[in-house]
Amino acid sequence: MDADYLPFHPNPRTPAFKVPADAVDAHCHVFGPAAQFPYSPKRKYTPCDASKDQLFALRDHLGFSRNVIVQASCHGTDNAALIDALHTAGELARGVAVVDESITEEELLTMHQAGVRGVRFNFVKRLVDTTPKSVFKNIAAKIRPFGWHIVVYFEAQDLEEIAPFLEELDTTIVIDHMGRPDVSKPVDGPEFQAFVNLMERNPHFWTKVSCPERLTQTPPDYSDVVPFAKYLVERFPERVLWGTDWPHPNMKSHTPDDGQLVDVIPLIAPTPALQQALLVTNPDKLYWQQA
Ligand code: 0GY
């Protein structure tokens, strides 16, 4: 583990908010354990191990029923820890992998059978070396027959450059963490509205209203992030997902309490109908209803 790496919270509180039956934590990771699943030699950080058993214990503690486990950059394109977790979870988890363009149809099929339903394209420069767009296009073509979607991670300042490329991809796109807005700027200001407009003109674009702990400028108070997430939940109720982001890689400001993160949900999705869509219907459609 890196010297300045903050491990995940050892004892998150029990949330006051009771999530609906069959709720999905649609953004979380497993890290290692390194002795069994070594980290990538190309990684930009070395995390604290965070095993599948710890993830599933957290799921139960928070009241969730299912997980979508997303391959993180520290494991590169070796999805072994992810696939192992999916095998253990069976119907209780689905996965998003990171692959390179040499991936074969047979390998994709094996991943599909394990529960993978998407790939992640990471554009965040502190996390990965730049991948040529031609590589992403080749991967997009290879996953199309499987009906998978593409999860994209970028920061707000890169939206303008990346948006035309995303709009060319003829596939469902899921944008991580609301496109990482600068929450010191207004919700109705030009920057966040550029993201909203991208969602508006592309009905096949979804977003995760996740990561208040990363976006806040007033940790551990997340109230500055709430208006952004609430806006998206109310405007695009059928195209939003929510996740803990456990075990919260690369946090610098504080160690988030996952119970506190769950208690943000009723603030961003104030009605039972919005909560049901965000936590059950939407992730179920994207990850469990695809054959
Ligand atoms: C996240 C956020 C981060 C890391 C990764 O793949 C990763 O390593 O996604 C981050 O550092 O912002 O979604 O887990």
C-alpha cells in the first residue's frame, strides 16, 4: 500500500436510510488480495487490499442486495480478482471489466458467463496512460455482439474534448461520478449544463450520481454535492445509478463512512419512486435484464 494511501473505513455506521428490497450498489471494487491477485505493474497507485468477502459483508451491513463490481486501474487489464468475486456472488453481482484490444470473442464470452456486462474506458490521466481512441473503438466493436455497455471515467475539464468521441460510439454509455463536476460552480452554470446537455441529447447516456466524498469541497459534509446529484436524478430518473465507490481508492481529504454515503441517497432521490428507480429498476435493467 502507498505510504499516503487512506484505507477504507473499518467500521461504517448503520445507515438511517433503509434502501428498497433488491437494491444495487452499482459502483464498487475489489482490490487483491495482492498475494492471490497481484496488482498491475503499470498501476499508478498501490491500494489497501479490499477483498470480495469484505465487499459482501459491507453490502449486507448497508442493507443492499447486489453489487456491480468495476475493474479498477490498479489491476490493469487482468480481471482475475473481479471474475473470482463474480463467481462467488453468482446472481448477486455483475461486473464491468477493463480489456485491451487483443481480447478475443472467446475471452469475452467467458467473462459474459461470469457476469460481466460492460467495459470501462478510463480517461483520467492520474490513473492510466492515455489510450488511443482507435483502441477504444476496436474494443467497442468487439463488445457490441454481447450487448454490453461502456462505462467512462473522465474529469469535467476533459468533457469538451471527449464528448464528440463518446457520441460517435453507438452503444449505451454510463458516465462515472456525474462527469466529476466542480461543485463550487453553480448547477445552472455553463459547465454543469454542458454535461446536462450531453445527457439530454443522447438518450442512451446514463450517469452514476456517486462520489460526493470525492467531489465535495467541504469534507466530510457532502451538502455541496447534493444539488448536482438531485438535479440529475430528477431530470433523468431512468438513466441514473448509485454506488458507494468502496473501497474509495485515492482519497486524500478523509476516509468516507459508507453508512453516511447511504444517508445521502434520500437527499438526492427524495421520493420512494425515485429511490426505486435509482437503486433497483435502473441497475436491474442495465445489468440483470441483459441476457
Ligand atoms: C473510482 C475512482 C478512482 C479510481 C479508479 O480505476 C481506478 O483506479 O476508478 C479515482 O481515483 O478517482 O471510481 O474508483
